[in-house]
Amino acid sequence: MNDNPAAAVDAIAQISAVPTILDVVCRTTGMRFAAVARVTADRWIACGVLDNLAFGLEPGGELKIETTICNEIRDHRQPVIIDNVAEDPTYCDHHTPAVYGLQSYISVPITLSDGSFFGTLCAIDTVPRKLNTPEITGMFQLFANLIAFHLDAHDRIDQERQSSELREQFIAVLGHDLRNPLASLDAGTRMLQRSVVDDKGKTVLTLMQSSISRMSGLIDNVLDFARGRLGGGISIEQADRVPLRPVMDQVIAELAMANPGRRIEADLTDVLVRCDEGRIGQLLSNLLANALTHGDPQTPIAVRSSITDGRFELTVTNAGEPIPEAVVKDLFKPFVRASAKANLEGLGLGLYIASEIAKAHKGRLQVTSTPEETRFTFQMPQQ
């Protein structure tokens, strides 16, 4: 826990149980002021307060650290309980009760799981109270432990969020930085293709162009993943009554050209759909690339589209080994592959992005996998 007062106040404010804890403390003990305080080497900061004593502190308010008993608790890490200052041999002459006019006082340290000291759960009053009982001290200790537990959870969530954002921002920057050299390679190979005449040179350039195309697709997936995580989802630009067959035909032709030994059988309906046609093309490209990677190379891949009850449906079906049941449940999560084979290329983002595109169109992407076939089905409203 850092020493930022605002962060400490915010962390306590996010623990919904704190107001109830302070209310129970006051009702049980009769004390008229209770607080959760952040205590550091040089500051005492009220983070949560219940003030029926007109003490004048609100969340964010501070006391001079040297005037508090909590300053001493930070050093010895033990509870301090005073029923009646005048009768207490240790604190009858202590400066804190004299400064604030206190007659009764209880304060229990809040210690985090890493052993660090956050502060105290404390209560005060200007009249004596019976506090030093097993029931009351046990209650305070229980509440202090509960607050520490929530603070630890808050810290873990905050650290995970910051770490996740940093990773995804790094991915986004990396993706952008990779585009420039890739564009130079693409331009260079296209220029050479116009001048190279020998068959061996043409073959090498074709292989290079194929690799560049695959790298471009990987970068697109990485950037979509980063944008989706940082921006709250895949962005789409829907247009009314878009003819989808041309873009689907183009995707199938491009992948068929890149995989000359594979057969793709298409049965596509001519239909107008409200959608982002570029994103639907990307969805099909990812599904078809997945089928080419994991499907049986001796069996054709089937691509079908239709309209049923006002819903557009697109399926991609391949034969081959079924997807393991343990993988199916996480298949549309990032970095999950449809196969456990280590020699397959890709980042495991294609199906995740396809699923996110489906969601952005208020649709869904599902998979069924049996020994006979694996079928991905995308459905969305036609209008």
C-alpha cells in the first residue's frame, strides 16, 4: 500500500463493509466516534469515519501524527485499550488524551498480508467506557482482519489491472512498430516481382509474399486484441443492407490461392445484411484459416451461408481430429489454440477475435466437434 492519502481513502471507500463495521463498533461499545485511519511515519489520515461526537473529522482529514497513540501502535503493533484515562496507569499522563479531551480509547492495528502496517481501527469518547473485555477486543481484531483482507484484495486487483494494461499497451505499440518494416518488405517484394524473370526467383518471391501476408494477419490479430481489451471490445462500422457474398468470395479465393493443395467448397447465399462487411470477412478469414490449419488436408472444407428466420448464418466445417473437450470450453479465449500440437503456427487469437466480432454484431459464434467433423457456426440478426 503506497503513501498516497487519496489512494488510501479511496481503497477504504471501496470496502462496502466499513460503514457497517464502524456502526457496529459504536453501537456495541457505546463509543461516539470510530474511524479507520491510515498511519504512516509522518501522517495520520482518516479514511473511514463515523462521528457522533462532533470531533470534526471527515474522510481525508488529518491529525498531527505526533499527537496520536496510533503513532506508537505503528511501532509496537499491539492494540491499545483504555477504559478510563484517569485510572489507567500507563496513559493517565499521556499527552494524547489531554490534547483531545479523551476518557476512553481503543485502537487495533490493521496489518496486511505482506506484514506491512496500514493503520488502525480505532474508537474514542470523552466519557469512560468498558472496553477491555474479550468480546470487544475480539470483535475489533476480527474487524481489523476483515479490513486488511479487503485491502489486500484491492491491491491485488489494482496490480493485476495495471499489469494487464501495461502488457496490452506494449502489444499495441509493438504491433504498430512492426507494420513499418513489414510494409517496406511488402513493397520491396512487389517491386522485385515485376523485374525477376527466372522461375527460382519467382518462387522465392512468392514464398516471401505469402510469409508477409501471414505476418500481416498476425499483426492485425494482435492489434485487434489490444484494441478490444483497451477499448472495451472490437469496433465495427455497420452499414445497412450490405451484400456479403462478394467479400466472402474474396476471402475464400485468397486463402485458396495461399493453400493450393487444399479444397474449399462454398455454398453462399446472395443476401443483404446489416453489418460491417470488412469485419465479417475477417471473421470468415479467421475461421477458414483455422480449418486449414487444423483440418484433414485430404478432405474438403465446407463454407455455407444462409438466412433462417431473419438471422444470417455462416458455417465453416472441416474433417480431422476433434477438438479436445477440455479445450472447447476455453476455445474463444485469447491465446487458446484448437489443437495442442506444438508445431502449429499462430498466436491463438483468431478464434477469440472472430468471437468478439460476432458479439459486436449482436450475434454469437459456436463450435461443435465430433470425430466426424468440426463445425463453427456464426449467427447474427439480418437487420
